[in-house]
Amino acid sequence: MRKEAYRITLAISSISLAAAFVERPLLLNGRCSSSSSDSSASQLNLADLGVEAARTTFPIWFFGAIGSGGLARPVFPRKFDEWRELQKLKGVGPTKGGPSLTLNPLCGYPEPIAIADLKAVIDNTIAIADLVASYPVEDNYMSSMGMLTGQAFDMANEDLNPLAVKAVFDSFGKGSGVEPAIAQERLDEYRKDLSLVQTNLLQKALQDWAALIVLLFLIGLADTTTASLGYQGFFPEWPGGANFPWSMFTEPNGSPFTIPDYWDAS
């Protein structure tokens, strides 16, 4: 359910960001301004917000960052764990050897895969609909919905090279579960042109990397904006907020540990 998790995370992040941007143009130096006053309102940045305005806007960003970050941050260690598991398949299992298919480094595979091993997986795989029916996975929602899962595909090809099995399944495009019709269509294409495995794996890798970059940007934007609003609303004299976050390292007394000395809760 990786892509589904990405969509949920991006949706929540977008909602929290949109809420803050709706709030910001209406607040200037602690006073309400008309949303249709003039073009200067649309160019408002965080530096223009007064103490009261920053304090009003801060909770929106704070709770938005907590909510979206709670879903988004676990994605990164989970992706790292998936990468480590993939690296463990290097040199594991039987191989037919011979010429190999070299994958783009972005795909994350630990070594080139023998073309004969890939062909063995493709030729060994029965009709996907029959495979799904023959290898149900207990306590797996996607399997219960009639989707092809990685576990079922592994069981159907357990005597073959595990890295090749993993590559063929990943090339179907989804890590959690694949519609049988899509998997069958791709298998039929691979029997005519094996290089499509390489193409589809790279496409999937690019999509995954793009999702991670967008996710990282949204988390960073939410966290940085929340911190900036907290600074302007509660400790505006703190030297570390002058050019946040770099001023934490360049300004005297810019360390976060000095914030209590500048706290203003009045």
C-alpha cells in the first residue's frame, strides 16, 4: 500500500499547507486585512507577520505539521528497510548465469540480473489469475481482494533466482498488490521484449524517488514555517531566528538552548 500511503500523506500535507496560506493573507501585523485589498496582500511573507498574527497562524501550521509528519516520516525508514532487504538478495539462490541485464542505479538493485534468470521467471509463471487463486496469502487484504501480491509471486517461483523474481514483480509497478490483468499484460510484453523489464523498473524507481522528494519538501516546508511562526510569535528577539535556520549556527546566542532567555508569552 506504498503509493496509497503517499497519496494520503500528500493530501493531508496539502490541506495543512492550504489552510495556512488561506490564513496568512488575512493577517498583517496583528490586524485583519481584506482579502481583496490590493496585490501587496498576495505578496505577504512570513517576515511581515506581527506577533499576534504569528500566534494566530502558528497552531494551524503546528497541528498540520504534526498530523502530516506523523504519516509521512515513517515512509523514509520503511523505504530504507526495503532497500536493505533488497541488498540481501545479492548472490542468493540459484542462477543460470550468462549475459545479464544491468539496471539503472536508481532502481537500487545490488547487482546485474542474468537474462536467463529473468526468462526463467517469466516462462515459469502461470496465468496470473490462476496464480492468484493457487497462492492465497493469509491475513493479506490485497490478496483477499484478488490482487497479485509479492508473497504469492515468490511462492509461485520459489525455486528460481530470488533477485530475478523480485525484479519481475517490481516491474509490474506496485509493491503492495497488482491487478491480475495488468500483471498478465506486462508478462506477455516481456515474452516479446525482455528489455521492457528494465524500462518499467526505471519508471517505477523514478516515480518512487519523485514521491519521496515531494514528501521531504512538504515536511521541510511545514517544519520550517512552524518554527518561524513560533519564533515570531513567542521569542521574536531570539538571534537564531534572524535568518532561520542558518542563523542558529552563525549568530551569537543563536542556539535553540537559548530560546528560554528570549521567551515572550505576554
